[in-house]
Amino acid sequence: MKNFKRFLTLSVFFITAFSMNAQEYGLASYYDDSFQGRKTAYGDTYDKNKFTAAHKKHPRGTKLKITRLDTKRSVEVTVNDKGPYIKGRVVDLSRAAAERLGLIQDGLAEVKVEVVGKGSSSVSQKSRTKPKTYDDTSSSRIT
């Protein structure tokens, strides 16, 4: 029994460590303005001005770095909803996050999704007003 508990503990550790470094590729879309003020699947109120996202697999509070593949621009968001539920789409972004990536005119873009922070059942800091934004074409941070 002691060996089983040790095995189980190590398994959970490695699964968590692996999932924290997981990358995912697909299409990103963003919420239409008509969703402003509506409740998310987690009961949060959607605010188009916050840097949030919907993801099917990552739990509430997970911090994700979303990188647009064609421009290499990235933004950090906090998961506060479930979805998207359209084949090929991996993340739905708030309007603020979509604007940072230049997604508003295009509507959809190929992205890479990386976990940069662990999710939890409660979010003490639902989203930041000034997220980390990256420009992978240079070493400087975009603000």
C-alpha cells in the first residue's frame, strides 16, 4: 500500500509537470461585444476590457500565453470560461486580448497556447488590467 501511494503521488507530480509545459496549436477567436456582462461557465461576469479567455481543458484561473503564429505577438490571459466549442478552435479571447494580438479585423488566427500559471477553483485575481505582452521578434516587452 505504501508503494502504491508513492507511485500515485509521483504519477500526479509528473502529469502536473507535463501538463504545465504542454503546448497546443489551433485557431483563436474572440467574444462578440454582445457577451459583455454575461455570466461565464464559471459564474464570472464577462468583461471585454479584461485579459481573459475560454478554454476547454484548462481550469479556471489558469494563466495562458497565447502567441499568434504569423506575427509572433503574444498576450497572457486568465481562463474564466469553458469553450470554444467549434471544431479547430482552441481558445476564445476577450476583446482586450484579441486587440493586443491584432485579431479584431481578422476574426480568427492560428495560435500557440502555453500554460504559464496553474489554475485553481477560485481566482483571487481574475484578470490583470495590464497583462504581460510579448513580441517574440525582439527581446523587449511590448506595453
